[in-house]
Amino acid sequence: MNTYSTSETQTAKKTVTVKRIVIGVVVMFLLGAAVILVTQPSATGNHGGITGTGSLAQRVVPPPVKATTDINREFAFSLGTKSKDTIKYTIQSAEKMDEIIVNGQKAYAVAGRTFLILNVKITNDTQQGIKINTRDFVRMSSPEKDNEWLAPDIHNDPVEVQALSTKYTRLGFPVSNTINSFKLRIGEINGTKTNVDLLFQ
């Protein structure tokens, strides 16, 4: 009986030791995973200037602006509802930049090209949130592509604007680095269009 009892006790001790080792490994794994999640930048991109939960060194620095010009043109566009609700669509300004931030990462224009960026403000005065494709309301033409109207290649669509609120977004086109005059055509796809001349000094 004594021999059986001693053997059983040793087996129990070994089992406890193995359990402790397994628990220790699991705890170390969880701690390592938590550190990785805290130190890695967000993969959801740059929304409203938020770049994730990384350290100060990982924050994305806004790229420099080469030139800017004010536009400040406001338009009212239908939401296509029976109540005939509209949104305010304001193009505030335009900028020329050689680099931009896309999904939280920097993108660079190829040699001889730059980015034409439009700063847009969407105001929703209705009682419900909306989602819109902001690029549907803007087309651009330049001397290098005269009479050709291009849709924005750079956007954050669909843009979600909560009820009774304002949302800022940006639209962009790759253009020639040497061209300073452009034409914008603003309006609903099936509606009246307004031409806006755009000139960088």
C-alpha cells in the first residue's frame, strides 16, 4: 500500500508541474500578443486624422503642400428621397502635393506628376445618417486632357455623415506637375452641372 501511495503522489506532483508550465506558456503568449496589438499602427487607415494607437514615433506626419487656392463654392444635392432632403456639398480649397496619405500610409507621385487635392465639406441637416460617394459630384479637366472629364482617383468613399452633423473629406487627381489651371464640373450625375475655373498662382 505504501509503494502505491508514493507512486500516486509523484504522479500528482508531475501533473501539477506540467499544468504550471502550460499556464506559464499561455500567459507569456497572451502578454506578447497584447504588446504587438498596442505597438502596431491601425490598419483601418486615416479617418478624420486618427492613425491608430501606435506610439508618437509612429504617427503619420501630414505631407507638405506645394500650392493652394481657395474655392469656397457651396452646392445643394438631393438625397433621392421622397422628402426631397438635400445635403450641402462645399468645395473649400484645392492643393497641389507630391505625396499624400492613403489608408494611413504615404503615397508618392511619379516623376513629372503631382496630386490635385480638393478639400470637401459635407453638411447633413437631416434627421438621419447618410452614406454618399463624394466623387460622383466632381469631374476635372486640364489642358493636357482638354474636353476629357476625369473622376477622382483618390477618395474615402463611401463617406458616412451622421444626422445633423458635418464631415470633412478629400478628393484627388494625379495631374501634370507643370499645369496650374484646371476646370471642375460640379453637379449630380443626372442633374445640372456648374463649371468652376481653378488656377494656382
